[in-house]
Amino acid sequence: MTPSLTPAQLAHRHRGTLDTALETIRSRGYWSPYPEHPKAYGDGATVLNSLDAEQGLVAFNAVRDARFELDQPGTTGWIGGEHSPYGFALGVTYPKADVDQLLPAMRAGVPAWRDAGPELRALVCLEILARINAHTMEFAHAVMHTSGQAFMMAMQAGGPHAQDRGLEAVTYAFAEQTRTPELASWTKPQGKRDPLELTKEFTAVPRGVSLLIGCNTFPTWNGFPGLFASLATGNPVLVKPHPHAVLPLAIAVRFAREVLAAAGFSRDLVTLVAEEEGGTIAADLAQRPEIRVIDYTGSTAFGDWLETHARQAQVYTEKAGVNTVVIDSTDDYKGMLANLAFSLSLYSGQMCTTPQNLLIPRHGIATDDGEKTYDQIVSDLAAAVEKLLGDDARAVGLLGAIVNPAVRERVEQAPTLGDVALRSRSIVHPEFPDATVRTPVIVRLDASKPEHEAAYRSECFGPVSFAVAVDSADAAVELLRSTIAEQGAMTVGGYTTSADVERKLVDVCLEECAQLSLNLTGGVYVNQTSAFSDFHGSGGNPAANAALVDAAFVANRFRVVEVRRPL
């Protein structure tokens, strides 16, 4: 069958985007080909042939209470069970796969995909991303009603920001695969004898089937990097979403299969395997010999298990950590409080980058508004959160919904851990009254009290933060060091006007390998990162063994095989 998408068409559409992306990962400046404003989508808008918000809702509703057809080999039945954190069942069922049939079908498409080469693979991936981008508003509703994110965050983080991360992975994959030339001539002089002459061919060869194990809170943002890094390096990808957040990744699989077939490749290079809650398919698949790459976001326990037991695979994990902010001094007290209040509140703290421990000297700090005691800082921060979330309509747009009962239980149990500085309150969502919406809780702890140590030295995922009193800035720095070393951290923040304290914070983060943000008081927050410029995680502390996205994230997904011939 003649492909409906030719290499020339793909190059015309996407080579310019790839070239700009290659330049941007070197310059580390701001750039995105995918608009983050809702008005960019819809009839006559910036993104051609795209859905607007209303059309996205229609598309989302069209898949509810129905089978999500993918025409995959080895389908033996249908499973589902997703329930929106906003209070209703999605009713979608997905193919139940016989992996003994599915995996051979996936591997059968590898030779043609491998032989296509890095550039064509990259261009096919960019076409997949373009079609996903046109359906950003459909993804927005799917992400919202599986993760509990508020609509605007689901639209941006689950849409263009996730697409940026996917494109970033493709870009790094292309750069690493083309670092070695495809063809080289080799001549070794032999003095008076004829020189030794060879031609050498170098081919980027995929490792094998890649398993993507998705997460509940950011199914596309955390899922797209691994999906596109593996696909762009020639590996077929088996997508295993979290049982509570299948739909966003299923939609992505649908578009990937559609584009692969249109470009003349096997659609089975990307497949979906769904399971019901409590299933073991991720663990079962992870140890199969066919699985050679694994991407995982989730709990530390299962991430550690994968790293230990999936020995035949290259495993990339993002797990849990204790994110910390050291507050030593500031020249913008109100800006600091507002910035922290937003960071603690965004998506009800259900981000792997949300600050948890706020380390504050017990004697207080110097600010542009005078000296502030520990108690004043904590009380003022609580007041800033209350002000930010004082209007319920605005609050639900920032908080979203609690993603699962375990998070709600942590919020309810937090007051037993110490002295409560800010109590969490329930908010009734005006559109979804069955949603569980909670504001953050802030608990005072003291580093000098042994009974408090267990709380601030372990992750408490959700809208729970600890204001930890410490003896000094130096004590805060040492506590920061030990928590990164022992528990890991996806993010570290610091507020200081002291060059000495800043140097110590930088030294700790360089030595313990953690990403640091200093003195954020405006519209940039410690729990947000920008694709093509910021690295998400470092891969160098216990919170994650990989960074999104750097060369190390893609380079070991393929090997280079050489064929030598006499000239």
C-alpha cells in the first residue's frame, strides 16, 4: 500500500520545527511550537484543523461509556473502571491484550522502522505530536477527568507543555543518533605498501520493546518523554497507563497508530495494554525478555523494584522525594510569600515538584519589611495562602480535585503530626459538587524535636507542607543535604540575600545533584519547568535516576552497529 504521508511531505511540514528545536536545546532559551492559550485552538485559530474547548468536550464525551477501539492484535476482551476525581464514572473500556500475541506483532514492525533512519523517524514523531496538538482540547478534558487537574492546568500541562516534552525527547534522540555518521571511509597509511582502506557503515539499532508505565497525576506530561524517546530511537512502545488514567494515553496511542500506518509503517509499533486496579501486568511485563527499555513514574517502592528486578532492561524512573525550600532572608518579602503560596496550592500540591519542607531559622530572618520571626513568617505564609484561595470560584480553578483517597487521608492526618498553622478546608466545586477539593495544610515542626523527624524526612504527597524550625541557615543547609542524599528531591528552592548562604546552597545542590531555584518572587515557580530549557529532575539523587530530558535519557535506548568492508 502506498503511504499517504511521504518522507517529502513530512520534511516539508516538520523539518523546520526540528531544526529550531535542535538550536533551542543548545541555547536553552524560551521556545514552543505548541500554543498554550486556549484561543489558539478552534476554527480559524492559530493551530489549523484544531478543536476548540467545546469541540474538545464533545470529543471527550463521545468516547465515554463506549469501547475505545484500537484494532490491536491479541485483543481478548475489554476492561475499564476509570472514575473522574470530579465525581463520575468515565465508562470507557479498553482492549484487554494477550501480550503473547501483541509482543511478536510489535517486533515484526521493527526492521522497517529501524531502516527508516533517525530523520524520518523524527519527522513521523513530529507528525504524531502535531495531530495530538490539534486535539489539545480533547486531551484537556481527558487529563482533567483522570488526574483531577483543573481545566486550564489540564489544558496547558496535559496539552502543549506535555507536547513540548515529547518534542524535546525527539530532538535529543535525533541529535544523539546523528552524532555518528552513517557512512565513513577509513584509510591507514602503510608506508611503501598500499594503504589499508575500508568503508564503514554505522546504524543506530533499537534495544527492543519499550514499556511505558504511566502515572495518575500527569499521564501525558510524564508519559510523552519516554514514549517519543523510545519511538524516535527505533523501539516499539507498549503503553501501560495507570488504571485511573488510561484515556489520555489511549488517545495518544490512537494518533500514533494512525500516523505510523499513514507513513507506511506498522501501526503495531505503538500499542496499549490496560489493566484494572490491583493488576500485576506492569510487574509481569517488566521481567519479560522482550522488554528492553522501561519508563516509569510513580511510587519509590515499585520504582526501586523495577531497578532491581528488570535486569534485562534499561530502566528510567521518576519516584518520590522530599522537596525543600530554605528561607534565610529576602529583599521581597511579599513576593516571596505570594510565590510560595501559589507553589503550595497549585493542583492541590499533587505535583512531584511541590515544596514540602520549608526550613526557617527559629530566630527569624531579615527582609525588606524588617526582621521577621519564625512565627510571623509561618503566619504570614498561611495568610497568603488564604488570600490566594479566599474566593472559592478562583480556588477550584487553581486547586483542581484530590486525585485519590490516599491524598485525602494524608491531608486529614496532617494535624496529628505537629502544630497546625493553616488548616485545610473543603470547597464545594460549583460545577462538580461530588469532587473532593481541599486547600493546603501547613504544619509547624521543629528540627530539634526527635518526634518530628519522621514527618519531615519522608514524602507526604499532596497539599501538606511542613514549616520546620531550624537553628540557623547553616543547619538548614545541612538538613537539606541529608534529605536530598537519603530521600532525594525533584526541586530545591532558596531565599537569601547572603552571598555566603547562596554559595552553600549551590554547593549542596551540585554535590547532591538537585535542581535549584533561587529567590523566585514573580511568575516563575519552583514546581514548574520549561521544556528545551529546564531539566526536570537530575537523575543524580534518589528521587529519579533520569532527567527529563537530556542526552542520557535517550542515548542508551539504542546502540550503534558497524559494518566494515574493504574499499
